[in-house]
Amino acid sequence: MDAMRTVDNPEPRGPYAFSVDVQDGIAIVTLDMPGEPVNKISRAVKDEFLQIIDRLERDTEVRGAVLISGKPDVFIAGADIEEFLLLETAAQAERLSRDGQLLIDSVAKMRIPIVAAIHGACLGGGLEVALACTYRIATEHPKTVLALPEVQLGIIPGAGGTQRLPRKIGLRAALDMILTGKNVRAKKAYQMGLVEELVHPAILLQVAVKRAKELGEGGKRPQTRKDRGFVDTLLDGNPLGRSVVLRKAREETIKKTKGHYPAPLAALDAVAAGLSGRAAHGYREESRLFGEMAATDVSRQLIYLFFATTALKKDSGVDVPVEPRDVDKLGIIGAGFMGSGIASVAVQQGTVVRMKDADHARVAKGFAAVRGVLKDRLTKRQITRTQLDDTMSLLGGTVDYSGFGSVDLVIEAVFEDLATKHQVLREIEPVMKPEAIFATNTSTIPIARVAEVAVRPDRVLGMHFFSPVHKMPLIEVITTPGTSPESVATAVSYGKRLGKTVIVVNDGPGFYVNRILFPYINEAGRLLEQGASIEAIDDAMVAFGFPVGPITLLDEVGMDVGAKAASVMHEAFGARFAPSAAIEKLVAAGRYGRKVKKGFYLYDEDGKKGAVDPEVYAVAGAAAERTEIPQLEIQQRCVFAMLNEAARCLEDGIIRSERDGDVGAVFGIGFPPFRGGPFRYIDSMGASVLVSQLEELDSRFPGRFEPAEQLLRQARR
């Protein structure tokens, strides 16, 4: 069967990813990978694309072409990441990059003009294809985003992206995209010169065909944007200016990555190579560096997390076939920090939200918090004023349960107190529809305890959001033996609709994320008691790869909140979870952290963190003199306590798999992504090595580091 079809002689799709229709001398090339939800550039797609390019080159009746996607909301999502798993050496990865470059080069050198008609995600290799086209048209649509996200997988753009993008939009703008992997929306892409035209989705193909005809008839081809501004023109236009930009970018990258992520620096080297000499040298360096990065352990761990999160997107959360119920209306009880945060993400997804609190002042404060999140998006030009107003119109407030009779899901976000939660459940359940679900946002109290007073316990579960809700990507959905599969599937489905990564965990004090976080923070408290400085503890864990240290985290969360959780955990797990005396003393002294501008650190009137409060050591009852404890010991004691507890959670059936444990730790508490998660890190170091080090620590600090049975079994294998 021929890989090229025409309007006059259409053929069935068969296994082909491309179809070609020629209309009045313009070839409409449609990419629509059979059996796949998105278009990806696989080896087979590359081979087929090259065949089509060859045929178009030889067909003298074809005067222009349009490349368009047959998928809804996706142009090309990038390379086929599964093929990366087959790469065993840097040399193999380098060859893969060279193959990609040859394909893109073939597009760029076509005798006929080709217009990229972009609707939806245009990512990675997809953007590299678009950059090689003669002209780019994008739709003004929220789903249309352009990016080179390779650094997020620990690699660099490998099909010419580091070479073509700086020439297209200027060095500074290109580095901003390449070094962060961030999405650029269509309007911004047009403003920066990445695309030449914006259109409504309904006329994308029509306009693309028209532009291809104009170009094919000798119309003027687009030039590099001249209106970048004086500074960019000055910097891009001479070697000295470029060297200043590259040096500054390198300094900022090292500061941001702290040496843990080599890919952004490799991308900088590839860009610099392309600007400093012949084009061929730049492409060779890009391929070489792509190969090097693909062979790193960092890339392997980040790609593992990519596949883990992709699998979770398809996971219903239950083992039986059941359809989740639609959630069109949401009730939230509690308009405080968490309740308003949940409301802010819900209304942005089009959910009608009814938010209740005890008095009108609290409801008004919750409304203001939601509006604040939206105003921040308005300031960043992510939404318009009209969109802000339309979104706020979905939010209603009340001081009673009026309106809750029609909601599909109720999320309770009140104070972390079992009696209060029981009172709320008793009050709301008679008002709710029988099929509606009640979810508690508790962070530590077992769901079974909350459900004790429920008339319909099968409709009760936990939905543990993380703070701040609009920024944190994880939700733990917590189930009890009595929770119905439909309730679980509905909560999971709605969590995904909110744009969150969702893991399902079984009931137990602290669930998963907080249970593994407690020993980590508690060990930091023990180190403080022993004489370690606050700076040394925080710096050690940031050096390990956490976004902030455990002491800073405790100040941010609030020590009173931490103490409440600690009492629940201590009651459940006994001496192993005995709270640090230092932290208990700070709570007793009212040093709750940032929210009261008094904790471990000093805070100004705006709540901005300053230096360590020198008085805190005396208040905490820590050793009078600071003791030099090696950074490695600080890291091992805090991290090994967490790893050990993660293994216990798997052993106890709290989490369903190591995958869920890794994703939960990375997205819930910032476990270093380049280490893959607790279980991947255990695998990297070896269970037997970890057990040996835990046993050594347990001999020094009895009762805190006894290896979990799960680890002992792994070590014996």
C-alpha cells in the first residue's frame, strides 16, 4: 500500500500515520497515529514522513504543503519516549538524535513551502518540526501551547531545537524556553515571533492552505523578527553580547539546579556551539550532548517519573470496572486556607462551587482568597478580566447548608479535630443527595474514624489536598474497607479533572505522604536537640535535593499543625513516632512559624523569611553549643528515616505500589525528582546497603531506625 494518497484516489488508513490529500496543487499532510491518543515522532513515523517528503519533492504538480494534525487538541506531542527506554548507550542516543536532525533538515530543505497548522500541544520534536517549516499558523485556543520540555526529562532537544530556536526568536527568549521547558501559549508565541499568524480553530486549515498557495506562487517568505527590542538586538547581534547572555544564563542555571540536573547546562553548551561557529558544528554538539544526557541516571529517573505519572492518568483507582459519577456541583465546608484553595482550582475547571463557613466574614475572606488566585493569573496574562469574572460567578457562599442538596461531592476542610468533623458529617449527610460523596480533607485522622457517624459510610472517603492547593500537584484519595468503588473512582476522576496527580491510598494515620514526612522532620528535631544548627540541617537537605529544608518546611506549615499531626501519629505508632522535645517546646512557646512571624526563623511584617532567630535554641531546649555534625550524617538520618517508613507503608498496604509511593513523595513533599522517589532511591543504593546503614544508626539511636521487614526481605533477595 502506498504511503501517499490523494483526493482523487483515497485509500484506507491501514497502519499509516500520515494521509496526503492534494487540492489544487497544495498537499494537505495529516498526521494521525492510529490507535494512539496523541501524535508522537516514533522511528516508524520518521520513516513514513521521509517517504512522503520524497514523494512530494518528486511531484511537480505540488506547489506547497500544509502539515496538520488529525488529533483533537494535539499537533505533535514530541518524541516517542518509549523508544528512549531501548537506548543502552550514549552512542545509540546520539544516533537517534542525528536521525531526528536529518528528518527535520529534510523538511527545512523541501523545494516547496510547507505551512505548519498548529492546534493543540506542539511539544519537543513537534516544535522542532514546526521550526523547520516555512510558515507557522497557530490557533488562539487554551489547548494550543508550544514548548521544548526535554530538560524536564533530563535530556536536551535533539532534533535541532537548540540550533533553530535562538535564530528564530532570539537568544534570551530561546534560552527561557529551552532551559525551563515551560509552555508558551499561542498569543505569546505570536508576540515573540515563534509563529507568524493566529487564527480561530475553525479556519485553521482554510488559512493554512491559502498561505501555502501564496508562498508557492512566490509570496514573500517570513523573516526573522526585527522587532525584538534594542537590548535583544544588541545582545544577539555580536559575539560579546551573546557571551554575556550565555554566562548569565549559566550562573542562574547553576544556582537553580544546584548541580543536580546536568541537562540545562548541556543545552546551554549546545546553543553556544551553534552560535560560535559553523552550523554543522552546532548540530553535532547537540547530538553528542543529547547522547550524554540520555545515558545519565538523572534522565532515567525523570523518564521513570514521566511514565509513572502517565500511568496514573489512566488509573481509575479501583480494580473493578465501574463508571465514575459526574461532579458538576461541589460543596466545600470551611472557607479557610484549604477550603478556599480547593474552591479556586474547582471553579477554574468549570465546577459550580458552594462554599460554607460559620459566619459571613469568613465566607468573604474565602471569596477574597479565591479572587486573589485568579487575580494573580490575570496579572500574568494567563486569563482575561472577563474570564476572571465568569470564573468567580461559579462560586457561591453560605453560612448554612442551603444549596448543598444538589451537590455531587462535598469536601470538608474544617479544623483537624475529630469531634468537629463528626459534627459536620452529622449535619450535612441528611441534606446531601443519597448518591453524593462526602470527602474529608484531613491530613492525619483515619477516615474510618470520621466515617463512624456516617449513615452512608460507603460514600465517605478522604481527599487530602496539599498546600497551597493551586500550586501543589498531588491529591491522596483515601479509602476505607467500606468505601464503594464508585465513590473512589468518582473522587479520582474529579481529582484528575482539577489537573492533579492522584494516588489512591488505604486508610491509616497520616495516610502515606504525612506518615513518611513525620520521621523525616522529627529526625531534624532530634539533630537540633543534639546541637546541629538550623542552617546546617536545612542546607544539608537542600543539598540532597529537597526544595526547602525540614526546619523551613515546619515553619511554613505551622508548628501547631505539625504538633497536632504528631500527637495522632504518636498515639497510633507509639515510641517510634515520639515527637521531638525541641518542637514541642516551640509549640508551647507559641512559636508556630511564619503565620505568627515567629518560629525557627525571623520574619518581617510581610512574612518574608529572614535569618535564624538566635533565641530559638534556648526556647527549644537545644544544646547550648552548636555541634558540627557532618552533612552526610544529617542527610542519612533524615532521609533513611523517610525511606524506612515508606517501606513500612508498602508492607502495611497503605500504598498500592512502589510507583504510587514514588510519585506521592515527589509531588507531595518534594522528594528530589532526579532520585526518582523513595523506592527508586532504595533500588539505586541497594536494599542491603540501606539495611546495613539503618542497623548501624539503630545501634546509636535505639528504636528510631529498626529496618522495616519489607527492606529486610529485599536485602535477602
